Amino acid sequence: MSKTAPPFELYFENEYINAFDGLSPSDQKRVERAIQLLAQNPRYPSLHVHKYKGTTGKYPNVGGDSIFIAYASQGKGALRIIFEFGPAPGQIALHTCGPHDKAERNFKPKK
């Protein structure tokens, strides 16, 4: 019996796709690497996943009502990915990505 869970399926919200398309090619590579890690293990140490305080998710029946932030890079030009578990079991919904302050400021959960 395997001790690891199968990878999560990624669900790309329109806001995420638009934000990703607006990134530079080098930032897109950083984000792609981070979402690969996220799909394999949301607790991967370099992702520094934590709850996004003051927000609630779109899919509370699947993964609770929490929204999370993952680090795609740190330091100057830090990149973040905002996500939640859902819309179906075994899926991660990617809401947006981009520079730290912009991604968090522009994210507006939709009910």
C-alpha cells in the first residue's frame, strides 16, 4: 500500500488564466513549477502554504471554506498563487497568481 496520495487535479479559474497570461515567461516558469509541487503535495515546504485570512471559498462543500496562498517565489518580485480545495474532491481550484501584493489585493472570492 502506498503512503502517498495521488496528485490533485488542477482546476483553472478564468481569473487565474488571465493573470498567468500576463506574467513574464520567467515568472510563468516559476508559477508552473509551484503548481506542479502543489498538485503533488500542498504541504511541500517551499510552497509555504497558509490560509488567506478574511476570505471564504467558493466550494465549501468540498474543501471547507478556506482560501490558501502558496509561494511560487520569494524575495524581490515574490510570486503568489491563491487557491482552494475543490470544486470536486481531489481537485485544487487555482484562483489567481502573480506578484505578492497584486495577487492578494486583486483577489475577490465570488459566491
